[in-house]
Amino acid sequence: MTKAVKIYLFKMDNLGNTIRKLREAKELPLRTVAAYLDIDQAILSKIERGQRKINRDQVIRLAQYFEVKEETLLVSWLSDKLVYELEDEELALKALQVAEEKIKYTTLKPKK
Amino acid sequence: MTKAVKIYLFKMDNLGNTIRKLREAKELPLRTVAAYLDIDQAILSKIERGQRKINRDQVIRLAQYFEVKEETLLVSWLSDKLVYELEDEELALKALQVAEEKIKYTTLKPKK
DNA sequence: ATATATTTTGACAGCTTTTGTCAAAAATAG
DNA sequence: CTATTTTTGACAAAAGCTGTCAAAATATAT
């Protein structure tokens, strides 16, 4: 049995912070959640602090585990990766806008 | 001496295509441009066709070489990386928007 | 068509990065 | 203080990236 605690997620948080908040809200030790993900607790500790990467499958499993929408965590995970890719780039915002156009463009005109 | 040819770059092109267009506009063989970048021509061939990555320094050198704005090629390069990171993701556009918010957010409030 | 130049391909080795494991150290809770 | 949890860093294995090379394929020119 886990505690039912109302928890408000902050969109600007990176996924690591969000995971930590979710885990602490339920007062679960790293050990427990790590076991569920089948990884070492040291890795989960690092994931929560942004020192290690988490993969897509693990994000999805966590969404189920913590009963939050998959989309919420996936968007957080993806956007973290984008932000990481753009770190220290002055052209970050321009690149994001062009990327958006490119994706819209190729979605409209599927290749082949 | 290189030919002076008016060339129009297409924003939606990936960087590889743009490089190829620039190179062909000047009628230069892979060999020549590759030598300038100090890489094997096989790699440049792959870069132009999107099979290999190009790094930041190489992008900047190419901008100088082809006399186009650094920003133009860097934005193309960065946005390609973002698109690559998001390939096959249905949440791509949402992730881009959140990434934009995150970057604006942390730029306004520099940490520490 | 032949000869020449250019481009593409794939195998390979070396290097870097990523990933997970582990145990000890540090921090926190009771 | 004791017990529990979290963090840290060293390590090895696995995966990924980079450049080199030569042969195969393609394109160009005569």
C-alpha cells in the first residue's frame, strides 16, 4: 500500500526532479523503485540528479508505477534531451523553431 | 578560382543536402572539400548523405569556406540534431514546445 | 566504348562514451 | 548511537563513434 498524496508536478522541472518528487511523495526508498525498474539503486539516484540517462522504456514503466500520464513523463524526458543537446548554444531558440518547421514539413509531406 | 554562382539555400534541407548543393555549385570534388576539413572524402560523402555526423568545428569551417553565414549552417546543424533526437516520436512537437519554455525559463533565471 | 575522374560502400581498428555493478563513505531518520 | 537511505567513485563490459582504406559503382569526357 502506498500513500495517497496529492502532488503537483512542475512543468519546468527536469524528469529527474519529477521522479524524485513522485518517489518522495510516496515515501519510497530508491531501492524499491530501482528494483521495480530492475536497475541498481545507485543508477536511480544518479538519474534523479541528472547524472545518468534514463531510457524510453524506463520512463514508461515509471509513469505506470506512479500512475501519471505517460505523455507527461515522455514529454519531460524528450524535452530534457533537447535542452541537453542545445546547452550553451546561443542559437538554441532558433534551432528549436527550425526543428519545429522541419518536423511539421516532413509530417505533411511523408517521404516516398 | 571558384565559380561565382548564385545559389539559393532551402531552409528545410538538412545540413548534408545544403553542403552538397554548396559544393556542387562550385563544382568542387569531395576530395577538395574533404582535404580542407582534413577528413577522408568517404566521410564527407557520408556526411552529405546524412550517414555520418559532422561536428561543430567542421560546420564553422564550411561556413567560412563556402562564404555563407555561420549562423545559417549552425542552425541547420542543430535543428538536424533535434529532429534526429525526435524521430518517430509522436510527442515531438510538444517536446519542442516544452524545451523552448525550459530554455527561456532558465535563460531568464540563470541558476546559482 | 574506353578511359578517367568521382562517388559510394563496407570492413576494419582504435577510441570514446555509455551502462551496469559494487562497496565504501556520507547523509538522514529514529 | 544505530539503522537506513543516499551518494560517490572505481571498475569492467558493451555500445557507439571516428577515421582509414580499397574496391565497387557511377558519372564525365574524349
